[in-house]
Amino acid sequence: MKTRIVLALGAFFLATVSSAQEGEVSWKSTEVAPGLYMLESQNGFAGGNLSLITGDDGVVLIDDGLEPLTSMTVATVEALTGDPVDFVI
């Protein structure tokens, strides 16, 4: 019984810490080559690194990250490129 209580409390605290970190996550952009960017999550887990390609045909986001962070990701891409995301792979 004590084990169950400890496990339940542990899961609760882990979930609390995870959700608290979600609001702090941001993207750091690095231009790898002209028109090719890597977006690296900062201050928490955002689902891994993302790639961004910009060109004459538009802006392509490769891997959109975690769903709760979509608005922040789109805003970061638009601030970086000055254009909206045209395609998501």
C-alpha cells in the first residue's frame, strides 16, 4: 500500500514539473546553410529539434513539435522568416 502511495505521489509531482516547464520552452534558431534552419528547444522538452527551409516556393517546417507548443512554434517561424508556414512535413 505504501508503495502505491509513493508511486502515485511521484507521478503527480513529475506531471506537475513537466507542465510547469512547458510554458518556459522556447526555440533557438541556427542557420545551417542559406535558407536552412535548425530550431533547437531551450529550457525544456519541445519534442526534439525542428528543421525549417525557406525559399521561393515558401516556408517548409519539418516536424511541427508537440501540439501544445504549436502557437509558439508558428510565431517563432514567422518572426524568423517574416512569412507564414506554407508546408509542414
